Amino acid sequence: MRSIGNSVAMVTNWLFVYVVVLMTPSGKRSTTLPSDSSPRRLTKVAIANIGWRFYIIFAVLNFAWFPIVWYFYIETKGLSLEEVDLMFKIKHNAGSKMSYKEAAVLAKQEANIVRAIGTEEKPITEKMDAKVDNTDLR
């Protein structure tokens, strides 16, 4: 699942980079405009009419992303992928009663418990007894 997510992210990233490259002029100011309706035509018309101020559009868009990322992206620093998964499960199961910070703390605690249980090695006889007990319960 991670590889699919990474693949989609990379394709999206490079498609948007391609669109920006198409819209960005080459730096040469030509007096003739292309006859097609390509993004380069839009860029050349904008450069011809408003000049260097056309680049303000890109600057404004870059600065507009800052508050969006600041307020809407959740901090996952210090959490493993499994803990991030647990954090979202805990948060959405609890509803709006719990903050993401509280869910992250609970996810970290639960992941530590799972790791502690998983690393304890039981003797083979206890494992065999557990199998026998499970079959008797059915």
C-alpha cells in the first residue's frame, strides 16, 4: 500500500511540475504570440501585458500554501507509520472528543505495548499449552 501511495504522490508531483514549466516563459520576450491556445500563449500574453508582475501570481500561491499546511496538516514527528495509523484510528473512533495530540500519545502507548508483547519470547511448552487450550474452547 505504501508503494502505491508513493507512486501516486510522485506522479502528481511531476505532473504539476510539468504544468508549471509549461506556464513559465523561457525568459525571451518575443513580439509575436503563438497562434495556438497553449499555456505558453497565456504566459506570453500575461508577460506582454503585465510584465514582471506575472511572477507575483506564483509568489502569492506559494505563500498561500503556508497557512494551509500549518493549520490542516497533522504533526506526526516521532511516530512510526504503525503509530500514525493507530493515531488516526483512535481519533476517528473517539469522534471529535479527542485531539490529535491526545490520540498520538495513546497510539504511542498502544504501539509500545504491542512491541513489548511481541518481543517477549515464551517457552515452547507454554506455546503448545496455549494451542491445546484454544482447541478445547471451540
